[in-house]
Amino acid sequence: MRDTRESRLLLVLLIAIAFALITVDIRGGKDSPVDGARQAAAAVFGPIENGVSSAVNPVGDAVSAVRDSGERHDRLARLEKENAALKAKLGSDDRNRSRLKQLDTMLKVAGEGQYGIKGAQVIAIGAAQGFSWTITIDVGADDGIRRDMTVLNGDGLVGRVTTVGPGTATVLLANDPDFTVGTRMEGSDELGFASGQGDRPLRVELLNGKADVKKGDRLVTFGSQADKPFVPGVPVGIVSRVDPSGGDLTRTLYVTPFVSFTRLDIVGVVVEAPKKDPRDTVLPPKPKPTPTPTVTVTVTPGATAPADGLPQGTEEQLVEGRQPVGGGPSVDGGQQQDGQEQQ
């Protein structure tokens, strides 16, 4: 339509009529004169509105779903991130608890032996590099570590320091074939030398070929001159097998070490030796022996029980071939009948 004077006048007239109808409808309330026209318009245009709504709603739902999907994705990503952080925290807490437990046990050992130690953490292993059983720890010369110092943990002897750098040090483990330490038997004080055999038990040669040794006996370090490379009294292991002496001057033992060399984390380097040999005080308490079960003998009422635990008269019945009181086969395998002896 062209924008002419007549069209503008028509527009103004239509607007005036619309306002008049709105005014009449509001004032009329429920009895509005235009209510009939409204109902007729609803009957005509209602189906059209429903069709348009059915066509448009899926699009709106799709847009809403995409928007909600993005929100859900963001929420899921946030929850996954929080879950990962929680798992990391829990894992860290578990690891810290394990380390604190190892440190606490090691400090108790150091206290019992009066060892001055420097705590360290294992940061590398060297078995795959030089075919030797070694570890690297995170302390070195700057921390007062020197070569030929004893290394232990809460279980016992770990090894000795062989190489020292400014901030790290290399430890030769006690199960290395090149490792040898003087040992002393608990209680009997029998001396010997223990050598590593990799993942097998330590081999110990006792100086006394006739020493009375049995499975379950325990050994500690004998100590070295000037306490280097070994301080005395550090638990070494427990005897798992004893070879017959065979008339040799020495006796061979196989000892399971207290320390698990494949699970090392927190260790301690002995930087100050004890003023007095702790002897066997650092060894863990021995397990209590299993009590022997008792046997209860039931005696038939009216019969006296002799020293051998059988009711009186039973032995005579067995000798005569008669069935003892209470039934059962006789000595010769026969059976009594009607309370009479077999003929």
C-alpha cells in the first residue's frame, strides 16, 4: 500500500476503533458485547494456532534441549573434575598415611638402637641399569651423607651407601651378590658373614661349623670398626634353612631378610652410631607359641579312672577278648551276643 494521506487516516481510524473496542470490553466484564466475537475468532483461529504451535514447538524443544545439554555437559565435566581431584586427594592421603606409618616404625627402631638417622625417600632403582641391586635416595653430601654409612628402615637392614652426590646418594642393597655384612646370632652370639643372592634368601656362613642353629633363629649386624660401613644391632633376617655341617669348619645358613627389597620408599641413613651396642634390643618381639590343645577323658559314672585314662575293668575285658563297657568290637574282632562271651 502506498503511503498516502488516505492510508494514514485509515490507520488512525482503525487504531481508534481498536481502543474503543478494548474500552467497551473492559467495562463490560463478563457481559462484554464483544465476547461473542472473541469466541467466534477463537473457534476459527484456534486450530491454526495449534498447528503452528505443533510445527514450532519441536524446534523450540530442540533449541532448549541443546541449551540444557550444554549446561548438563558443563555440569558433568565439573563433577568429573571434582571427582578426579577427590580421588587424587584420597590417593595422596593414603600414600601419606603409608609414609607416616613407615616413618613412625623407622623412628621407633632408631630410638631402640640409639641410632642418629637422616630420613630419605627412594627416588630411583638401579637393578635394570647395572644388573645390581641399588637404589637412589634424595639426600646427599649437602645433608651430611658420606660413603659407607648404614641404611635401614622400620624392618631392618637395607644396605650401605656407596656413592654420594650433592643432593642424592646410591645405596647398595643387602641382597646384592656383592654385598657382605658381619652377623651375630640372637642369644648364642655365633658370628658369621651374610651375602646377598638377589631375590633368594641371604647366604650366611657361620664361623662355628658345630653351632647349634635351628629354623626361626634371628640375626643382627655385628658392626664394623669405627661403625663403618655397618653399625651393630640392626636386624638382618630369620633363619629359613640350615645345611648340615658335614664336618666343615663353617656352617651354611639361609636367611630370609626382614626387609622387602622390592617395596622400599622411606629409609634412614645412620649418620650417628650408638654409643653402646644395642645387641638384640632392636629385634621385633618373637611371636607367641601356639598353645598345645588339652585332651579330656570322659569316665563312665561309677567307674574309677586309672593313670592311663581307661575306666577300671576295661583293660581286663580287652585281655579276655570281651567287649568293653559301652559296646564295640572285641580285640579278636568277634561280637558278643545276648551278653555272653564268645565260645
